[in-house]
Amino acid sequence: MNKDQIKGSVKEAAGKVQEKTGELTGNKTQQLKGAAKQVEGTVQKAYGDAKEAARR
């Protein structure tokens, strides 16, 4: 595992928490920010996966 895979996974998890918090509080902005963070994390993790595959 490389740092991009780890950081991507952390961003995904943080985004899920942020989105759920927005749902519970009724804050649409918080929900959207959480969803965006999840996407960012997914992209970063995919980049890390590709980097790892190229290294092998």
C-alpha cells in the first residue's frame, strides 16, 4: 500500500461521516461536501492503485 491509497481511504471515510452528519442535521451543504470528499478519496485511491500496479 502506498500513501495515496491510504489517504484516499481516509478521505472516503471522512466524507461518509460528513455526509451522514449533514443528513442527521438537515444540512444539505454538509451532505454535498461529504459526497465530494468521498469522490475525491475514491479518485486518489484509484490513482494509488494504478501507481502500485505500475510499480509491480
